[in-house]
Amino acid sequence: MKDYLPNSDPLYDKVISALETVRPYLQVDGGDCQLVGITKDMVVDVKLLGACGSCPMSTLTLRAGVEQAIKKANPEIARVESV
């Protein structure tokens, strides 16, 4: 079990806001993503849903889309991982 920051941490709201900016692009292709947690090492864990969960391009989507949006809005984030 990973050690996540508490959901009440202000960083959660900032990461969720960043996810909201890319969510429409994921949803247009039948996918979505969900914030699972943020570790104390500043790693954001997300779960890719729908078409994104089984898409062969999901790694590219995660790195070029989701991770870039989150890190742009929250420079303290080290990386984004799919769980």
C-alpha cells in the first residue's frame, strides 16, 4: 500500500483542476482518468478508464497529455504514473 498525502492537502485540488483541462480530450475518444492519490515523493497516481485503459497509445497520452498538464500547473510534481 502506498503512502498518499491526505485528500485534504491543497495539492489535490490543484491536480484535479489540471486533470479537468485534459479530461474532455480523453472523453471524446471514450476514455477518462481518475486521481488515485499523490505520494509523499510527489508522484501522482492516476487510473486510466474506459478506452484509455486498453489503448495501445495510453502511455503516450499519459506522458504527453496528462503528465504535462499536471506538471505545468504543479511544478512540484515529480511524475505521473498509471495504476
